[in-house]
Amino acid sequence: MHRTRQVVVALAALVAVAGVALTDAHNAPTCAQGNACVSSCRAAHNQCRIATKGSASCDAQLQACVQACVKG
């Protein structure tokens, strides 16, 4: 049950980061903002990998998150 909670928390972090990146899409991000967004994606990815013991689904979530940062 604890592992499931960790997965939910990691996924929630990814959704939150992607949501921030998407809601700020109308603002041209500075390089620093883009770097912070990608860093947040990587941190959430690391948490996901730990919570899921290396699940490949975390990699797809990382890719989507980073793409949202780039589009932002």
C-alpha cells in the first residue's frame, strides 16, 4: 500500500509540473524558467523510478513533461 501511495505522489508531481508548464504557455519562458521546469521534471522522474522500482512508464512521463516545458 505504501508503494502505491509513492506512485500516486510521483504522478501527481509530474501532473503538477506539466500543468504549470502548460498554463504558462502564453508567456515566453526565459532560459532559467525552462531549466527550472526541466529540473522539476527530472526530480519527479527520479521519484517515480524509486516508487515504481524502475518502471519504464516513468520515462514516458518524463518525456511528456519535458516536452511541455519546451512548448511552454
